[in-house]
Amino acid sequence: MRQDIKLGPLMRTMADGACWISQDDYPAGQAWTDEGERILSHLQIHGRLEKALPNLRADKRHRDAAMAEARIAYWFTRNGFKITEWEPKVTNQPGDLEVRWQQTTPIFAEIKHPTWESELSEEERDAGRKDQPQHINAETRSFDTDGSLEYSVRKSLGKFSPDRPNLVVVSANLFVMPTDGTDHDSILYWLKKAEFAIVGAILVLDPILYAGKAQIEYKTIYVENPRAHGKPWQLPAEVTEGFLLANNSK
């Protein structure tokens, strides 16, 4: 961790005894530190900080996944959605969040955090590439952002019930940011597969620090599944309004 970064009280609590301290340079800048403090404050307000701390203090992989889940919960609340339940369970596998936009039907949200390590080939893994920094100067590679998103959605299917709106939220750390490496139409192309019929919609959320900016902003892609139209698991029409209002919000 850089010495010039000023941690807030909750970020200091998270960093105290954390396994990830020597594993990377997180939080890598004051903007990310300030964002982390806001996210942890949101968890504390909702009485979820103590439960989340073990994962937030674990190795960088578990930390990033826990922070991604907490960031999405913060984003929902910040943009006018209400969290109606944490870890909702409608099958034998609990999900991550249940949220509501205004007075609409609650939405069951499953959060996925695919990482760049999942994009490595078997040869790269055997050679120890996963133990190196994510970005290496002059390294060239192909990438399949859509494939990573599709795999994340497929892993969510067992959590969904056909009696309520279902949403997959993906906040990834891939070689290419999903909101830069894919678009609405390319996601819609594979989302229309029959196996994904129970998915009401997909929300992709990327935290971004633009040059010259002092605060993290959030870039999103929201894709409704046409196979869900008219079904109980389709997201309420009003939700689209909520996502459009939130798009690119700080």
C-alpha cells in the first residue's frame, strides 16, 4: 500500500491484519480509498460490515469479490433502489441481494465477479502467470469478454426461481473492462439462448477512475432478456427507468 494514501477509519479497520496487504497495491490511490470508505460506511449503516470483514481482510481474490458485492449494494442504494433483503434464498442456494425500484416487485439479484485469472490458458497457469501482475508491459493476448460474462451468467442459473424477477449483476476485473470490451447487442446475442430464459436481465457495472477526476465513477450496461417478456421473472418495466437514470452516475 502506498504511503501517501490517507485511509479513513473504516478502511483502516479493513486493512488491519489483512492478508492482502503484501499481495498488491490496493487501494492504489486516494480516489479508490475514498470510494472504499463510502462502500464500507454503507455496509455499516446496513449492519453488514462485521459479516463482510473476514472476506474483506482475506487474500486479494476474496477481498475483490467481497468489495465488488459491497460496491453493487452501495450503487443500488445510491441510485434510488431499496435493498429489501440481503442473501435472499428462493432455491437451496442463497443469492446476494433483493432490491426494489420504487414500488415495483422485488428483484432477486445474483452478483458475479469474474477475474482476469479466469481468462488465462492452462499453459499460462502452469507457467505461473496468475502469480504475476495483471498487466505486464508489452504483453499481447486475445481476450473474450463476452465469454467471461456468459460463463458468469450460466453459473447464476441455479439461484433463480421462476416466480420472481431475476437479475444477474456482473462487476468484473478482466484484462479489458467489460463496458469497453463488449456492448448491449453482443450481450443480447448470447443472452437469447434457451438456457438463459429464466434470466430477466443483466447489469454490467464497472468502476472507473477517469484521468483528471478525483472520484470513482460507474459505467454500466443494462440488457433485458427478450425471452423473459411476459414471464414472472421479467424485470418490471419501471426498472429500466431506474437503470437509465443511474447510468454513468458517480
